[in-house]
Amino acid sequence: MLPSFDSQFYNSLPSIADADSAFVDRDKLFSKLAPLFSREEYRGKYEVCLVHRHFDLKPGEKMVSHGLISLPTPSPDPDDHSIIPERWTAYGEAFEFRKINSQHKFVPPPPALLFEEFRLCIGKYASVLGICHAEDQLSEGQVYWETTNDHIARSHVLEIKDRVDLANHTNLFETCWRPQSDGSRTVMACCIVCIPSTHFDEYR
């Protein structure tokens, strides 16, 4: 059974611009997070995400992903196990969810030990960094591109793009990172970006 969810908690999360601007010292922090998330028990299961809201939710709604599209969805019956958390704050509070079916490979929530070590690594950034389930792996040179153009449906959409196609876009927000080998070392590589002009929350 899922714990109750307060939509006002989601609405109180920072905007993407505020979360992005608060997250500095990235190289130093990523050097601590890369060894943690590249451990065998975590790699390919969990990633680091920028904690932010997409739209204001109405009472009783959750942000739920259905494949690559996320929509505000009425909270299901507490005994409905087809909707599971997929993004958590650094303190383990679920703030976004995923609709699954029998074909999904179940990945449990991050263990308490991961959250503890994560908070030790990120320190003062606990308000803007969280942990999420890993998205599907990408081919080399690709990245997920997130947009929130449909302000009526309040939909959040992920698309797979070639990085070269985004070369002309400036001031991209990076919103998710995963461990990746870079020759002789492991680094945290960005796997999801957002173009500021497509993010509804910036025009609240």
C-alpha cells in the first residue's frame, strides 16, 4: 500500500530554474556521486535527478508517467499496486510516480542506505537533488529531452534526441545524471535535458 500523497507538497517543490541555479559545485559533487551510483547494486537501477515541479497539481492528484508521458492523475485506490513511486527527494519522499504493467521489470525503491550515503555526499543540496529510477539506456550520442508544452493537459513528455540536434539550444537545464565510463574513470553524465522555453512552470 502506498503512503498518502499531498499534492501541496509537490506544488511546493522548486521551479526548474530555481533548482538549477541552486545547484552549483557540480563537478566536485559528481566526483563523489559517481562511485556511489556506479556500485553494482545501484548501477542501471537508480540515477540522480533535479528535484522540481512541472505543473501545479490539484488536490488528490499525482504526477504519473505512462511510458514517456507524465500527466496529473487522480490518486488511485491505496491498494492499487500498478502505480509506484519513481522519483524521491533526498529524504526519501516520493514526489513523482509511474504506471506499470505485468511486463515491467520491478525495481524496488532505493534502499535506506543509499539515501543515507546520498545525503552525506550532497550536503546542502538536499533540497534540489533526489534519486529516481533509471530510464532506459540510450545509444551513444543520445539524450532524453523533456518538454511541457501542453499547458492544458499539463503533460510532461520525454523524447529521445541526438545531442547534435540540440547544439543550437543554449542554456539547457540538465535534470538527470547517471554514471558513465569516460576512459579511465567513471563520471556522472547528463541523460535528460530541458529547454527553458518549453517548461510551463517558468511562466507560472
